[in-house]
Amino acid sequence: MRINGQSARTIWPEPARDAVHIIDQRALPHRLVFERLGAVEAVYIAIRDMWVRGAPLIGATAAYGVALQTNQDVSDAALERCAQRLASARPTAVNLAWAVQRMRRRLLACPLAQRRQAAWDEADAIAEADVHTNEAIGRHGLALLRELAARKSGPLQVLTHCNAGWLATVDWGTATSPIYQAHAAGLALHVWVDETRPRNQGASLTAWELGHEGVPHTVIADNAGGHLMQRGQVDVVIVGCDRVSAGGDVCNKIGTYLKALAAHDNGVPFYVAMPTSTLDPTLADGAAIPIEERSAREVTHVSGRAVDGSLVEVQLVPDGTVAANPAFDVTPARLVSGLITEHGVVAANAAALRDLWLLNAKENP
Ligand code: MRU
């Protein structure tokens, strides 16, 4: 997608294959900062501390982390250590473990002398596939948005939570891909952007990227969504996901579940954009999904730009206040209208997801 009219991606390797470049998302929307990551540990820290975030992007970043490892030591032991380290950076989004496992399997099956080349090729393939997957999700989602738009007059009102945009992927985004494609196709739409406390990925990242694409949008406090749905001001909710169980339960950014409940109560369709790499067929239901508990400081403090232009962090709560910070929640499958995947829109149930998994395995052996 575009930054100030220029095409951009969130991650790209250096031509000499000795580093990978990323956007440091902690500085957005106020500053555009690029970072060069030249070692596995730097990649680990960038994922853990959310310089990069979003399920598909942390997967692609970790894949390049494994590629960086092969510049130093291609032995089985070094690759296993590296895979373990990177996979442990964040627990909830399954794309991280998925990408690391794919790299690990590919490289361990490869002669030592070919491992470096194979690693960079495989990481590139993971990044490229992410772009194609998200573009396809956008096409299927666009058909859905067209159908919904045909039933009403005026711009289609879409609500989204967190950032499942291009910043959360290599390009396009998942939940935003149908939005970008609809906007490009001339479909009138407006996006309600949940601010997404505590880290405010909606207010700082989704608003920033929609702005650069010229998509009309309004940031709302997280608590406003239910009210807007009750008043008929939301036609559809589209969110991303970090892990989907075999039965269709959807784990996504904290607060997603409340939006799904409100959508259900008000008859608003609730769709989840899901690359097949976010499906975890090993978990029957969402109760077993590990939920990342992040630092309480993300709740007790907030960062932003001061009037003098400096970036500051301020404290919100009385000194010594205890805070809890579960970063994700699980929306039961029964509240999900459908999963928008690269293979089409599928039902959030075990039978449909089994078929999807088999189809995906057939197309990507
Ligand atoms: O903690 P984050 O910012 O990594 O969480 C991101 C989300 O929850 C996204 O909705 C999800 O990863 C889907 S991104 C296409």
C-alpha cells in the first residue's frame, strides 16, 4: 500500500542478504522510522517488543530471522536453537510458530551447503505468499461488501478493531484488504476505527494507513461500537485474527469478543478475515489458545505526541495501581458470520475448516 503516495511494504530483505528492513511501528503515527535488523536476537526483540506486530507480519519477520541465522551457523543445533527462540517471542498468533516450523522443516531437509540460499528463498516465499493471500482475501471480501452495499443507500459502514491492516501483514492487510479493494473499485464506504486500548493500534496504525489510502474513516472509543450498532450505524464488522481453532473459535485482539456480542445482539454481520496460516487445526476449541499477558504499563500509561511535538508517555492511574493486561480474547464460532479466507468465505465450523485445510494442503503441498 502507500505512504505519501509511494508504494511500500512492511518488511524487505537487503539485497546482500545480510539484514532485513522493517518499519518500527512503535513510532507511528507521529514518526516514520525504519530499522535494519541484522541478527536473530534483533529480530526476536523487534517481535517481542512490537516494533513489528500483527499475526502475518510476525510470521514473515521470524522467517527472515531464521534466514539471518544461516548467515552465521547452519548446523541443526543452531537452527533448532534459533527456531525455539523466535517462536517464543509472542505466544498467541499461530502464524509465528507456523512460519518458524516451515523454515525449520525446509532447512533441516536440506544439505548444509545449500541451507543459506534455501533459507532466504523460503523467507521470501513466505513474504510473497502473504501478499497474494491478502490480495485474494480482499477479492472475496469485496464481493461480500458489494452484496451488503446493494441492500442500502449511502456509504457502507464498516467497523474494524485493532490493526489488521497492511502494517500487520507484508502488504494489503487482511481485514483492510476488502476495504482497500472496495475503495479502489469506487464503492462508497466509511470505516469506524476502534481505538483499541491499551496499545491503540486502531487509533495510531489503522487510522494512519486508511488516511494514506484516502479511505474515509472515524476513530471511536472502544466502548462506542455497541451504541453505533444499536443505532443502525454499522452495516458490517470485519476484524482480523491471531489464531482460529479447528472448530472456528476466533482469537483476536482484546475487545473483539465484546464487538461480536454487540454485533450478534443487533443483527450486524460479523466477519473475520483469516489467512489459512492462522488456522490451528491442533486445537479443537478456543479455550486452549494461549493468551499473551503483556506488561501492566501498557494499561497504566499511554504514549502520544505532546503539543511541542515530542513523543511522551504519561501515567493514567494513581501511583501504585495494579493493572492486568490480557492482550487477546476468544470469540466463539457461533458469533462469527463467516471467515474470509484466500480460498473464499467459509463457515466458522469444524466441517468447513477441515475442508479448507485439505484444500489448502492440496494447493500448497
Ligand atoms: O498485538 P498485535 O498488535 O500484534 O495484535 C494484532 C491483532 O490482533 C490483529 O487483529 C491480528 O494479528 C490480525 S493481523 C492481520
